[in-house]
Amino acid sequence: MVNNPRSIGLFGGTFDPIHFGHLRIAEEVADYLALAELRFIPAANPLLRQPPVAAPGHRLAMVRLAIEGNPRFSVDERELRRHGPSYTVETLEELRKELGEQARLHLVIGADAFHGLAGWHRWERLFELAHVVIAARPGHGLDHGGIGLGEALGNEWRSRVRGAPEALRDSPAGAILCVPTSLLDISASRIRRLLARGESVRYLLPGAVLDYIQANRIYAGD
Ligand code: ATP
């Protein structure tokens, strides 16, 4: 279709394991921005945090199970295949080349992760490659004036933040948008802690993912 560039969401994370917090915000962001597709991109070797507990193959398998049956969702394995650290900026550069200059790319990121964005490798370049779309997360509110983001990120915030999804429609990258997603106080680290103690994690993540975790004795704490 002429003059109707593809609108794509890119959602990176360790997904150790993927849970309903990830899935529900992905679905709500996809609706809010009328995305044609949303790709989950499991990270291999994030530099800014502890290495994942589950092996890359397990985390990939869990993402696949979790998104099964959702026609808008897919998984992109490139970071797991790449050697060395996972830099989001490199992933976006590759995707920009593949998808073309006109595609509207949206980097989906939780509010907690956004607060640390200025620590990411070549982070300013991210805005040249994609819009940055922030999902709400309990305990990580964002002030309208960008207070608390530090000077450099606060400046980017003040010049780039937009109030409505329509404001992102005319450009392939460069804006920041907060999406009023459901506040779901679910984290992978809490799920891992509960599993290690032998406690229930039912209803925090898809049943198929839980079955996989139990069948493969991941996070068992022994
Ligand atoms: P951990 O507890 O191990 O830190 P996590 O639950 O934050 O893990 P990640 O895979 O690290 O999961 O998160 C990937 C992305 O999803 C990040 O941008 C993070 O901010 C976001 N995210 C994760 N859980 C939620 C949630 N419940 N609500 C909003 N955003 C979330």
C-alpha cells in the first residue's frame, strides 16, 4: 500500500520467564498504536544486569509458547544468535535496514527500564531509529516535566514526548510516548523466587509456560 508504512512494535527483554505483565502490556500497546505486528526480542547477554537464570533456548521456547495463537505477535531470535553482548541499538540498526526507512518502529519499554535508558550503549541513537513507547509499571511513575530522569534523558524527554498516538503516525522514529497500560505488579524475579521456594506462580504467567518450566525443572532452586 502506498503511503501506508508498516507500524511495528519491538519488545526486548530477558523474559526469564515471560509473564502476563509482558503479554498484557504488549497487547495493549499494539491496540493503542494500531500496530500491524509486535516482535518479542529475547536478549542473550544483557550488560546492565545479572545473567539470565534460564538458558537462551528455554527462554525462547517459553516466549514461543506464550505468544502462540496471537497473530500479531512473533519472536525475533537475532539477539540470541549474535555473539557477545546484546545491544538494543545494534538490533534496531539491523531492523531499520531490513524494514526500510519508512517503517514506523516502536521500541516498547517498561517505565522502570526507561529510567535507566541513559546507561544504554549509544542510547541517543535509539531515537533516530525508533519511537520509544513506555508502558506503565507500578512504582515507576513518570513526571510530566521529566523530573527524576537526569539531565540528558530529561532533555530528550522534554523535546520528544508526545501526548497521543496520532502524533507518531507521520514519522518513522524520534518521539517518546507513554501508554496508559494496565498496572500489573508482576515481575520475572518474583516468579523465580516463588518457584525456588516451591510456591505457586499460577495465574502470573500462561499455563503452557508454567508446564514447560515444571517439565524442564527450570528455577527449581536445587
Ligand atoms: P526481572 O524481574 O527479572 O527484572 P522483568 O519482569 O522486569 O524481569 P524483563 O524481561 O527484564 O522482565 O522485562 C522486559 C521489559 O518488560 C522491560 O522493559 C520491563 O520494564 C518490562 N516489564 C516487565 N514486566 C512488566 C510489568 N509488569 N509492567 C510493565 N512493564 C514490564
